Amino acid sequence: MITGLFDNGAMPALERLVQFTGQRHKLLVHNIANVSTPYFQQRDLSIDSFRSVLAKAIDDRQQRTGGPNGPLEMRDTRQLHFGDDFTETRPRPIAPNIMFHDRNNRSLEHLMQGLAENTMTHRAALDILKNELDLLNIAIRERV
């Protein structure tokens, strides 16, 4: 990564958001694929935990640099491990639903809602990231 070019403004936060939603998408699809599997326990990631870690990293960067410059220093949680260019997840079982006779806690409606919300967030982050990269491309080519 070119220092100062890609680690300023919203780009680092958008990159982390895309990584998180990508990992969560895989998890939600896995849950949907196993919705009728006996004894299957659905797993998910805490959106609130990710949001708080991201907000803390943005606030820390603001205090450290006095603005939106520099990389985000994301702190690991029980469910999330942040590397330089990746996000590793450790999903936890969720049990907000009634257990069925096959000991599956399925809720296809909740799964589909989560998948739709996650997809919209992922696409929005990618669109904003693409716009940021397009602006850089225009600046590099010296076009207005």
C-alpha cells in the first residue's frame, strides 16, 4: 500500500467494512444452507461489536493525527482478529429462536433479513470505495 494515498480519509474504514461484510456473508449463506440440518446451530458475528471497534479506531486516529490521516489501528475482539490486509472471524452460536424437535434453532426469515441487510451494507461500502478510487484515478490523470 502506498503510504498516504490509500490510508487516508474513509478508505481504511471502508476496506475493513468490506472485509467484515464479506466474512459475514459467507457465514449467513452457510447458515441458510444448513437451515434444515438436524442439530445445526446457527452462528453469526456481532455487528455492534464491529461498529464499536471501528468507531474507536476512527476516534483514536483522529486524536493521534489530528485528522483523517493515517492507518486505522483496529483492536481485536473475541470474534474478530484484524491483520494488516485481512479480517479473521470467530463466529459464535446464536440462540434467539425456539429450538425445534431436531434441536435446530432455525429462523429462515431472520437469516434472509440478515443476508439482505449485509448485502446492502457490502454494496454501499463497495460503491463508496469505488468512488474514492475513481477520484484518485482522476487526480492521477490530472483530469477535471
